[in-house]
Amino acid sequence: MKTFTLGVDKSGAADKGRNWDGVFKVSGPDRIEDAVVAVAEGARTFEIAEGPWSADAQARIEAAHAMLGTMEKILQPCEKDNVYWMRRSIAAAKDLPAGHRVTAGDLLWTRPMAGLTPGDEGQVIGITLSAPMKRGEAFQARS
């Protein structure tokens, strides 16, 4: 038997609630397709029985893993001109007075991208506003 482990950073399957804690055993050529599906479901450690098909099994498992790619979002050249209009900003959900302490309920996400982007809420929640904000006004990065 040959055992190998795939890198854990490719599919993000574990982030989607799918996780394999054990070893997926490939006992014969009829289990190769099952192993490929297991990769998509989050399996990372495989044990392959020795046989003339073993190298093909490992190659197909590794290819399936590579095809899943990464969870990283990469801006494509054809998207560059549309980034401002397509991406969202964190904005005020209502008029907020100066001195107001910002809560999650004070936020909304709107287009175009004129300020902080979704995922940066931690930079906004809990701050005290030094100036009033109008509904829909984007939060800007603090210097």
C-alpha cells in the first residue's frame, strides 16, 4: 500500500462543512472514480493498493485536486474596468449623527465601491463618528 496526502489549501471543502478525518482507501481500479469524488468532498489522505493501475489512480486524484483550484478570488483582466461599479462598499444604513457609536445594525452594503469593502466591517463597528453620515454614505479607511 502507498499512502499520500494532498495539500489542504485547494478546494476549501472543509470550509463548506465537508471534512474527512480518515484515510480513503483505493483497493482497486474500480475505486478510482470514488476517490476522485472524495477529493471534491474534502478527502486529503489516500491509501492506494499496489497494482498496474496505482500510478494512474494517484495521477487522477492529484489532477482532481488541482482542478478544484483555490478559494482565492483573482481579478481577471476583463473585470478591471468594472470593479468600481460591480464591487460593494460598507455604507451607513441610516442617517447617523456625530458622536454615534457604530453597530452592525448601522451598516448596509451598496454599489459602487466607494469605500471600505465587505469583510472590513471590523474597522467600522465600534467606532465613534466624528462627523455625521447620511444614509448610503460609504465608510472610508481610517488613517
